[in-house]
Amino acid sequence: MTRWTLAPAGVVLALGLAGVAVARLLDRPGSRASTLVSVVAGWLAAWVLWSFAGGLAARAGVLASSDGAVFGVVALGGAFWQYRTAVRDGRERGLVIFVGVQLAWLVVVLVQNGLLSGGR
């Protein structure tokens, strides 16, 4: 499953980097390609970090379960939303989407594992 997730992301990153190189040669550094590379790299990093932290927390017994595959689906939707927002309203607005989805995912993980209820 990881190969099927990373391969398309790698292709998007490679194409985006090529687009960034062409945009810089044409003296247009603020291109959509650079925005795409930034968004994809950020979401890939978030996916790796969430998977790593979730695995460590599950192994330590803090979390009952941690599912990185579900976050992969959330990341795809979040990346699309962030990219569209960044292109339309600017990079800063796109980063608000990135942080907001990360915080929402944290709440989902905590609720799934019963860490927000008073019973624990």
C-alpha cells in the first residue's frame, strides 16, 4: 500500500520540481508548480510524522489504535483543499487549511482512542 501511495506522490513532486525549474528559467518563481510542490511535500511530511507518532504511541500503549491509511485519505482531501485555497487566496490562507486539518485529525485520533472523554 505504501508503494501505491508514494509512487504517485513522487511523480507529482518530480513534475512539480521540473515546473519550478522551468518557471525560474522564465523568471516566474511564484508559479502554481511551486505551490503544488510545497503542498505535496508538506502533506507527505505530515503523513510520515503522523504514522510515526501514531505507531510509537500505539506501541507505548497510549493509543489503542492508529491508522495511517485513513490519514492518507484525509491528506489527499486536505492537500487538494489547501492547493486550491493557496492558488485562489494566497499561500498564508492555504497554510491555515493545512494547520486546521492537522488539528482536526488530532481531535479525531483522540476521540477514537477515548482520550478526550473523562473516563480515562
